[in-house]
Amino acid sequence: MLNEADNTLLTRTGPATPMGDLFRRFWQPVLLSAELPERDGAPLRVTVMGEELRAFRATDGTVGLVSPRCPHRGADLFFGRNEQGGIRCVYHGWKFATDGRCLAIPTLEPGPQRDRVEQNVRLHAYPTRESGGIVWAYLGPAKHPAALPEMEFMTLPASHIFVSKKLQQCNWAQAAEGGLDTAHFSFLHMAVADAADVTERAMSRISTGSDTVRWMRDDGAPRFTILDHPAGLVLGAARRGDPGEHYWRISQFLMPNHGLTPNAFPGDNYHGQTWVPIDDSSCWIYCYSWNPDRPLTNAERSKYAAGFSVHAEVDALYVPIRRRENDYLIDRIKQKNESYTGIEGVSEQDACIQDSQGFVADRTQEHLGPTDLGVVRFRRLVMGAARALADGEEPPAASNPAAFRVRGGGAVAPADQPLDAVMQGRFGDPFGRA
């Protein structure tokens, strides 16, 4: 368990908090590229780590992420007119570029005074880049520019990837811990009795799902091995497989808020998530699926768009259809006869149980066990990095983009084989480098 001070350190990411400072040393997803489909289109409201911002796509296609109010009289730029290379406040016509520079002040006569004001007045603007179908922003200090992480899905053609996002109605850390806690699959996502087809439909590896489902159902206490690497952690969970074998489910945690799932076998699609705080009691989860060897099929894309694997079924505002306000549309008859939860969708099952811990989980009341080792190591890593940054030590992973190009996945190996050897056999690298 954590004490109250540690729980506060872990969960609060607003401006001038230790964890917020750590997050701001790394590029963060702030929008899907698809949310800004049109050059000179409508601006969007964005809130990231308690900071209210406005986003717009300029005439040249670049994305601006700026402070929300015009510095003239404080009018909200959400109502601004996005035109000809900048956003214009509709109150008095002051206009600003994506980098915050003032482009025009029509309320002043041309001349030296207007030139001086245009040079000195600006919006606060954050650098943005687009990669992997996501708009990323760097919200940290300019003297410490981070490198954009080179996660594998970000290096592939658009035809090989699918991205989505979903609202999560709880603090970022408990959503992240849920994603890294692979022991829960033996229960939360499992069919009851012998209704294996229900569970197999929920899994992304349907072709040979019967064995993996059986192994997870029969062994609800996987043995964890955790390895450190330059971008984060490898989390290996070994379950008893067939005689003489272990079934390994290997996930990745990447600093400070990315996770790669443990399901993929060679040839399967890979999946990952990034948990981005909106404030201390809600977050956006950016979800991505990719195949390094081939384009995704239309059938796969349709399945993900409808809610499959890490992706949720959402409305036009990216709010899940099954959510806190409607009890995730739980079906108690199905819960009695088919699945542990009676809730449709792996993503929604995760959200239900993570949200049920409270908007911010009280970790002072926990009783942790051996299957919580990954959660313990995750907390130790991010809290240690936040404390180190407060003492002046920059996070090394922020300047090592290539270290993020790793994979998670499944493997079947001899029972006496340690995790590093399993990783070498499965990925050709002890840390899963792609």
C-alpha cells in the first residue's frame, strides 16, 4: 500500500506538481489527428493535466495548441475564426499564429506602436507534432525539449495502424495499473464455467484462443518477473501451460504513461494504450493497434471501431457507450450464466472495475500480494522519477526515443526458462526491442 503523501504524488499531475512536471518532460497525446480534419477548420477545446487550451489546424496543416484566451480582453478563442495561417479573435480581430506570435492588431493604427505591441504580445503556445494518427504536444520547459518516442506503431504506414481514444472516468494511475495488471484476465475478462466461446470472442487471438483461455482459467496466480530497460519495464507473467511448459503474457510499461498489451503471438496484431490525464479524476486513453508485417484489413478496422480489444464503443465525443452513468449496461443474467461481469467488451470491463475504485483510488487501504508486483514496480519507477526530477535529475527516457520501440506479446516456453531467455526466443531481444 501507499501512504497518503505517496498516493497524492502518484495521482496529481496538474501544473507545478512533481508528477505533472515529470509528464511534461515527455511528449503527450492531446488529440487524434482525425479530430482536426480540416485546415482552417473549427478550433477545439483541450484540457491536459488540468490545463485548459485551444487547438486548431492552420492553413499549412500545422496544429496550434495555445492558451485559451485572447490577451487583449480575455475572449475565448474557441469562438475564434481560424483563417489564413492563424486564429483571429472575433471580438476585436487580434490574430495569432500556431506558435503564439501576434500576426495582426487591427484596433491599432499602423506604425511603430502597433509593431511593438505585435512583437511583445503573444499567446502561450506548445510545440506539436503528428505521428501515428495522433497529435502530440510537448508541455514542458523549452530548455528541456524531449524527443518524440519512437513507438513501433508510430513508425509504420497509416495502412498498418488503427488509433482511437476513449474517456476514462477515473485518475490516470489506476487506469494504467489496470492495464499493467495482467493477472486480472483470469477473472475480469473470463467466461464462467465452460462458456469458452464468450471469452474467445473477447480476445484478439481467437484462432488458438482455446489453449490460452484454458491456461488462464486454470491458473489465476501467475508468477511475475520484472525487467528494467531504458524506457521502462518488461512485465512477464508466467502461467502453467501444458506439461513442462509455461504460458507467458508479457507486457511493457513505457515512461511515463504508455502500456503495451501481452496478447500477441507472431503474426497477430499488437495493441497499446497511453493514459493522458485530463485532470486528477479523469483521463483520455489513446488506443492503438498495429501489424508490422501487413496492412490491417477492413474487417479488423470495423471490429476495432465497434469496440474490440483495447478499443471501446464510443459516441461522437469519444465517451464510451457503456460507462459509469449507466452502470456499463451490466446484464445480470449474463453475469450469472456467461461471464464474470455481464458487461460487453474488454475495454468496458476494464473501465468498470477501474472506475469502481473511486475517481482517485485510496491506496492506503490496499492489501497487495505477489500478483501485484508489476503494479508495485510501476509505482516505484514513476514516483522515483518524479522525485529525482524535483531534485534536478532529468528522466533519461525522455531523450532516448529509440528505447520506446519495443513489443509486448505472448509466448509458450519450457517451464524452466527465465524471462530474459523467453524474450530472446520470442522477440530476438531480451527487452523485446522491435
